[in-house]
Amino acid sequence: MKPIHPEILEGIVVKTRIRLARNLTDYPFRIKDENVAREIIQQVNRALVKCDTFNLYLTKNLSDMDLEAMRETHLISNSLIENREFGAALVNADKNISVMIHEEDVIREQCFVKGLALDRAYKKIEQIDDAISKNLNVAYDERLGYLTACPTNLGTGMRASVMLFLPALTQSGKIAELEEEVARRGLTIRGAYGEGTKAEGFYYQLSNEVTLGVSEYQILRLVEEYVIAICQAEREEMERLFVRRELKTMDVARKAYGILTNAVLLDYNEFLSHVAQVKLGAMLGMIEINKIDQIDELIVAVRPAVLCKQYGKQLSPVDRDLYRAEVVRNKLLKLKED
């Protein structure tokens, strides 16, 4: 058979996210006054004028569909939606940086970068953080570091996360052992949407748990070290589970591709189960798709609210499944042609 795809590590590592939690000395951590909330939003907006081109979204003015589409693309969180009366989000033109205001903390800054790029993502968000710190009085203690609403974020206030595609470790059952191992080092593995979420389509999020008593640099290095180790473990399991069972693996992957390129109706859960097999087949050279990262983008593009947003209106469940099948079919066929 063909050798394992030369960019298999890139296939395993989907994207990097750095998130910083910040509060202000002059205000309570949870704002419940509309005038105060608006005042802070304006201050943060002014602070970031020279950093990038940001669009300001007041959550109370957004439809349920718009809010859910932003959540599905990780630009905002459940906590911000729950506080929609007072919340806001500043999102840059490239939609890889967002600053949530009045979430669990007064300010949550986050940056996304494709692949394993912890240092690059941190440098980007550090520029945003510096601008906020220069223009607002950020709550900081010499002993405790940045003061946060949840004690688990004290210190750096930073979460460094990497999204991973781990089909082999999942199917072998070794993901549970991995969870225990990383927990001993102050890390955690969760679903793609963070705390309290389950893994969908073999996608997981590895991030640091410890923020107090360590530097940002130490967190970045620890997360990077374990990402590389997990990728190597995943490759070894892929060899054992899938490559040595070439015909079975190829059969499953190509059947999944056949379903996705011929389905008339396609709900999201069914899509996820099949597209994970297609991605695995592409990584192993069993399906001729080179742009594997575009499969990851497709997974986000056909989420329910994102799909409706792309269509231009709220769709019924049946119409949504019909449109999803069309989008998936066209995209996969194009990827094979390219």
C-alpha cells in the first residue's frame, strides 16, 4: 500500500487556540448594569482600534441563529450567550481573533491558528492583551497574578489549547489512559468545545489546567511537548489498527466517501461519523484527497447554525439535511479533483 500521508502530523493537529482571561480593577467581575456594561465595551473597543480591524457585535442585538453560528465557529462561548443582555464580542476581519466582553470574566481574549502554532498564537494575542492593559486597569496581584472569576484561572489566566484528531487512540481505548496521564502533568483532554463536552468525530482538545505558579512560556512548552507525544502515539496506533488492516480500513473509508458523495439527506451526526473515516482514509493515502485541512473546515461549515447562516435563513431540519448533503457532496468531489 501507499506510505502514510507525509503530512500525517498536520492531519492530527487541527488548530491551536490561546485564550486569556482578564478583569478590571474598577469594576466587578460580573456586570449586571447596562450602562456600566456599555461603558466597558466602549473602552475595550477604543483600546483595540490600532491593533486590527474589528467588528463589534452586541449579543443582545444578534439573532439566535447568529449567536449559535458564532458559537459553532468558537468565536464566542456558551457563557457569553447566557449573558447576552450585557455581552459583546469584537471579532477581527480574518475571524481568527475574538475578544468577548462580559463572559465569565469581564474580558476573554482568544486567537486561533491552524496547526501546531502555540508561539505564533500567543504572540498575536499578546498584542491584543498589551493594548488592553495599556488602556484599561487590568486586575493583577503581584502574588496571585491576573485575578479571575474562577480560581482555576488565577496566575497567567491563560488556556493554551490544541485540537487533535485521534481516531486510533479512541478506537483502541487508549484515550482513557491518555486522559489520566496528562492530568498528572496539569493538562486535560476534553471535547472540541471544552469543559463538559464530548468528543465528536474523534476530535479532542488538549489544554493546560494549571495557570498559577507557572509562566506563559512553561505552559506553551508543556502543551507542545504533549501534543508531539500524542501525535506520535496516534501514528503508532494507526499503524497497528489501520495500516496493518489495509483492506478493511480502505473499505470503511471508501464506503463512507461513497455515502457522503451520494446522500440526499445528511444529518450532522451521520456526517461526522462518515467524514472521520474519510479523513482517516485520506491521511493513510487510501482516498486521493491532498488538502486534508479542508475536511476540518468542512466539519465546521456544515454545522447546523453555520449552514443556515451560509444559506441565508433558518432552515427546517429536512431542508437543512438536504442542503448539507449538497454542500458536502460538492466539496468532497472538488477536493478529489484538486
